[in-house]
Amino acid sequence: MKLFKNRKHMLRKLPRHAVVAEIGVGGGDFSQDILTITSPEKLHLIDPWKLQVDYHPGVYGHGMWQEEEATQGKFDQYHDRVQDRFRSLVDEGVVEIHREYSHDALAAFPDDYFDWVYIDGNHDYEVVKAEFELVLRKVKPGGLITGDDYMTTAANLGVEYGVKRAVDEFCDEHGWELFFVADKHWKGANYQSFGLRPRS
């Protein structure tokens, strides 16, 4: 298994000129890294940008909630920011923005469509597990499933994550393997990204 020192190094090893989905977009910072480093043929950005009042705000991910109160207005601002940021690439057909929950958006794609997918949305175990089952059908044979927050606890937030459990179970059940992790340090903790591929 490879260890990359950060997500940009990870992206340099992922397929270029590919058909890609990013699930959980926030303000689009990592989306920009995907575009700059991998030059995708098509990048689908999937995020509902919706406040979930019954869900721990720290679990959403993108850091906004740690400095200021989460409101639907702030989610709307993130969505508008992404639209403005990638407007020219949307017009060119390189980027497509889907303001939907991942399950609804992914279900609309044909099977065997994506070269790789990056998952960084809801970190609840049941949600992540269901995403993996759906993404499994949507990636091409030999495609990759990648994502963020391969961990059980965000200790600096006091939040339980279900990502590691979902990843490990998916690999056991479907014959995939964890073949890299990439460090992502944030507020004194390491939120590792991960890459999965079918076992050879």
C-alpha cells in the first residue's frame, strides 16, 4: 500500500483525462485541484448543498461549520460560489454541477460510466456503505473508488465517522483492496484520503 504525503500527490497518480465524480464539493477547492492536476475529460460535482438539521454539523466535512454557525444560507453561498468558480468550464462541457443527494445523482448515470469517483460527503456509516454499493456499479471495470476521511473518529471534533468501517467491509465483501492512503492534516488531525481497486 502506498502512502502519499497529501492529496495533491495522490491526484498525480490517478488517471488523467478521465470521467470523474466528486461527491461532497463544499466550496470547490478540491474540485479545482482535480481539474488542475488530472485534466479530466468530464468532472461531475455532486452535492445537495443542504442543511441537515438532524445531522451533526461537524460530520459534513468542509470546515465551514467550525468557524461559524451552519445555516441553509451558507450552503446556498457555497453552491453559488461553485457555480461562479466553474462557470466557463460548465459552458465548455467539462464540468457538470448536480445539486442533488449522491444517491439520486448517481442513480441517473449509466453503469460502467466513471473512471474514478471521490467520495467526501456524508460520513455516516449507513450512507457511505450505500454510496459504495451504488458507485460499484457506476465505475468502469478496472475503475477506482477514492474518498476522504478513512477514520473512525474525528478526535478534534468529537465526532464518530463510519467511513473506515464502510471501506473495510466493502473491500471484504467485493474483493477490493485499499492500495493507497494520503495524508490531509486539518486542525491538528489527519483526515486520510484513500484509494480502492479490485484485487488482482
